[in-house]
Amino acid sequence: MPDFPDDPAHATAPQSVVSERNRSRTLWHLYRYGISSRAQIAKALGLTPAAITKITARLIEAGIVTETGDMEGSKRRRSIGLKIDTTRFHFIGVKFARSLVQIGVFDLKGKRLSLTDMPRVSDDTIDAAIDATHKTIDSLLAADPYIVAIGMAVPGPYLHGTGYAALVSSMPHWRNINFQKEFGQNCPIPVFIEQDARAGALAQRLFGTLDDAGSLAYFLLGEGVGLGVIENGRLVYGNLGASTELGHVSIDAVDGRKCECGNVGCLECYCSAGAIHEQIDKLGIIHGSEAMTHIEACKALFALAEKQSGDTPQIRQARGLVADIGRYVGYGCVIICNVFNPRRIVLGDIGALGGQQLLDAAQAIVNQRVIPEIAQSTEITFSSLPTDAAVLGAAATAITQFLDRPSYFRAARPPGNAR
């Protein structure tokens, strides 16, 4: 995680760095592998049994880890199993998209306990949406004493050091919101804020079906276009936290479409939901598309393109547009392959509904334009998480911090205690 936390109190977490790191390693082991004995944890982490006994005693005292009873150990010796008590720790996830705000409550394993869709947001109702978000969070905290942290996913580029999103295409008032000050101050529990695509990458790492998420690129194809990259198990940030802004990489610097960022030919101008909606309206292939939301228009397009029966001009145009979108996604994948060389590229959000035709078009571009050894070793797939995975990613942002810094949460709010 970055060295510029959203909550200044973060830096005051007790215990030495080494001790906290070993507690975190113990938690991550239990999170990934489930019930384990102290001896198994010590062997896996390369620590002494005495050190693990001390670490787990602290975690048990904090209510994070619990003993499960006898289990068979090595040489048929009886050992006591340990596991994380996932039921006693809940997390709020808040997804801020351009026109959407979703608020969910999740347990430590990502099980959704509740989900609230806030009223649709326009540029002149953003302040009202912020107020409504505060009220909903307050209500959730009052109703559930097990909530220990809040994670937020916001449009990028999100500058961690300032608390602002530097650019939100088509919704400029979002740039006036300092998320860190608005939500991080005067909150009774920790608040962690992350760029939406990075939050999505964390969700893939924690809750996805991938067998190895240590080298992963999450390619967000939503109302905006974003990228979150995990390398060696950690997110890639860059200076100010503004790296991996794939949506504003130009794929046509000469004659490309003008972008609100000041550049031309930005990828976001071709395969974001807004850009797709614009092309749908231009072609006139979806009846009433002008009155639809971006998500509704995209879903209608993908459904039309996947129709198995009929060969109408509208169906042919829909399939052609989906193939075009897939090619633009492929250009983004080429950039990801050449810059980050991840083991997997996961396509997520609205664009993940584009189906096999979109994926095939993207893969064809990668096969044509990427060095064969790199193209063949990079798997491109759709996310296995729900379309609204950003709200789960918001929760994953807080859950990751919980696993990385357990003492901070113990100090912030003892689990299960009402205020």
C-alpha cells in the first residue's frame, strides 16, 4: 500500500514495524489458507514457534483470531487450529462513479450484507449526493457495531496526497470534492480512499477466482477507463498516486477525438461507457437510446449483438460496434502488456458485459501487436466478480488495510463494541 495514508492517525499505529509485519503475515496466511495450526503458520512464514505463539496470542486477545479446537498435526500430534473470525468485522464500501453512488456493507471475506443504490447523480447534484452519503454511512454505523472501517473507490486520477480527483470527465464538479477531508476527518472509524480501478484490482486479489493474483492488471471499462496494477502482491502507484492512468493514454495523437484532459485520442474517448453510448446514438441502432443511461445503452447494445437469430442491419451494426470497441480495448491491452507485463489482464465493469466477441477482438489486436512471447504468456479474461465490483473493491481497500495493519484496527475500535 502507499506511503501516503488517507488518515493521518494511520501513522500512529502501535508496535514496531517488524512485529506488525509478522502479525500481518500471519493474518494473510490464515486469510488465504483457512484453519491452520501454530506449527503450520510458523513453518510457512519461517518464524519460530515461540514467535508465532506470541503473535497469535495478541491476535486472539484483539478478537481477530479464534481457536477452532483440535486438529491433526505433523507426526499425528494434536494441534489447536486457528482461524480469522470473519463474522466480527464488517466493512463499508462506497463506490463513487460519475453518475452513480453505491454503498455496501461486507464481511471480511467479501460477503455482501447490504447494498444501497443512491439516487442518480448529475453534475449539479453532487453536493446533495455527498450529503446523502454521509447520512447513509451514519445510519449504517449506528445499526452495526461490527463495522470497523470504510473503503471508498473514486474516479481517477486520484491524487492521494491532496484528496482530490484531478479529472472526472463530463462531471467537473467532482474535482471540487476533497474526499479525504470530506470523509476522512471526524469519522469514528478509519476511512481509506482509493482510485476505482486500483480498488477493483484489490477486489480481484482478495475475492476473484484467480489462482495467483501476484501479477495482475485490472482494466476497468466503466463510465471512465482505468487501470489498477498489482505487482509482487502490491499496487503500483507512482508519484502522487497518479500512475496507471490508462484512460488518458493517447491511441491517436494526431487526429484523435479531443478529451477533457486536454489531450487528444485518449483511450477513454473510444471505449468508455459514455463513448460507446455516443456511438450508439450516432448509429441509431437502439430505439430510445438517447433517453437511456450509459449503462442501459451499453447493456442494450451487447444484448443486441449477441442475438443468435436474425440478421437485421441493426444486429450487424451492433456486432460491428462491439468489435470496434474490442479493438480499442485491445489497444489498451497492448499498452498494458508492454508497460507492465502482467501475468493476467482482467476486464471489468460495464465493458465486461461485451462478451466473447469483444474479448476475441481485443485478443486479436494483442496477438498482432505484442511480442509473441509476451502475448502468449499474458492471459486476458473477464472479471468473475459482479459488474458493480467497484463497490466490492472499495470494501477490499479497507479489508486490505485491516490485514496489513491489524494493530491499528484494534486500537481504533475493539471489535463488536458499540460506541
